[in-house]
Amino acid sequence: MEKAFIYSAEYFNGTSWVEVGRMNIGQILTVRKYATTGGNLSNDWEGKENSVFPRRLDAVIKQNEVRQVVGGSLPISIDAGANN
């Protein structure tokens, strides 16, 4: 999951709000299913990344990023409309 936030700082000058600063924050949360225990589903997942940093996210699904999560060497097929 990727989320992009823009935080801005504003002040009221007596008549209107004026933006004085802005920062792009990107949050990435990546998990991988590694087992099927048949019991507690929370034990079947491994956290790969949970980070929030000043950055811009493009929200585009890339094969190399998917490969980092799933591993292996089988072909990865991304739907033609996924990145529209």
C-alpha cells in the first residue's frame, strides 16, 4: 500500500489564510504472505516495510518492486489498466 500526503503550514494574516510551507510525505506498507497455518491468519504474514518519509510517490506498480516482495522467478503479469 502506498499513500501520498501533502502537509501544509498556514497562518491567518487578519483577512485570509496564507500557506507558508508544504511537505510531501509518502507512506509505504508492504507485507508478504509466507504461510498458510490454517489457524491464526496474523501469523501467516511477514512485514517487509512500514515507513513514512518526506518523498513523492508515483503509485505505479513496477515489476522489480513486486519481485522484491514475492521473490522467485516465475513471470509477473501486471494488468494493462493497473497503472492508468
